[in-house]
Amino acid sequence: MNKEPIRYPITESFTSIQGEGFHSGKGATFIRVAGCNLRCPWCDTAYSFDLAKARWMNTKEIINEIKMPHQHIVITGGEPTLYDLGSLVQELHKRGKYVAVETNGTNPVPDEWGIDWITASPKPGNEYALACRADELKYVVDDKFKVEYINQRAVPEGRVFLQVESGRPESAQKAYDLIQHYPERCLRLGIQLHKVLKVR
């Protein structure tokens, strides 16, 4: 008996540039899945929470229907690790794609999924806990953020980004000050380049 193919709740897909983190500036196609296990007050993709508004697509439909001109593919959310991404990643690899995932770090990311790059953004709603391996860490610097929340040893040096919250000047200043105050940590300022350029 054939196993029913995994279906993913796709909220949207689009091609732009990677606007954040280590791969900032690269052309990329984003595949956004619906559903999230956290509710951060400053989330800029809260529209992805609603599963009822998503289109449930299997891997074949995603591959055939979503335009992916760039090698770099970003699976984002919502929270993509709520779903088994293995079959989707495998098919993307067959087509020569480099697959990154953006996660809040609350769930493991099994090695067998074959993800090429993991951006983990630990959140206050989970006490900044990290349940997966990561290639880079991204922390949103809100009013309550402290440098003690950073899991410095989880990634190689120079891969911790302090993300400005919603473009707020106070957040930018706080991130800047933390970078200056802790030079030994090799922290990096994270700016949403796509928003600066006013693209998606």
C-alpha cells in the first residue's frame, strides 16, 4: 500500500534576496509554511499563523508550481520544523538547490532531513532555549533582551546576529551598544536589508 505523500501548509512563496544574516544579499526563493508554536509580540509574519488560509501542498506540487530561479531556497514560517521537511529537502537537492531553514529553535532538526543551513532565532516565549543545531543565531533585540541570553558556543565565532526589532531606533542603539561593550563575543548587527531596499 502506497504511503500518502506529506503535505505542507504553504502560506506563500516568493523570490527576493536573503535580507538577514550570514547569507544576506543572496538571491533566494522563500517558501513560507503556516503554523507556529510561539506568539512573539513583534512578529512581522503573524499572518502565517493561520492554517486555514494556507494551501496544503505535497512535495511534487511545490516543486512543479513554485518558481525557484535561484540556487538558494529558504524554508521559513511560521515555524517550519513543525513538519517533516525531509522529502521536500531531498527533492530540492535533486534539482541542485541549497536549502536553508529559518526556525525559532524550539524543535530538533534531524540530520536526515539534509538541511544545508540552519538559522535559529531563539525567542523569549521559549526562554531563548535552543533544541536544534544551528549554523547561525539571530536574536531580536527588544527592550528586555540581555546578552546573557546568547548561546555563544552553539555556532562558530562571528555567526551571532543581533537583529534590530522592527526598525526601531532604540533597538538599533541597544544592539550597537552591546556589540561595542562585548568585543570578545564578535557579535554582528542584523539589519533587514530587504526592508531597507523596500522589497519583499
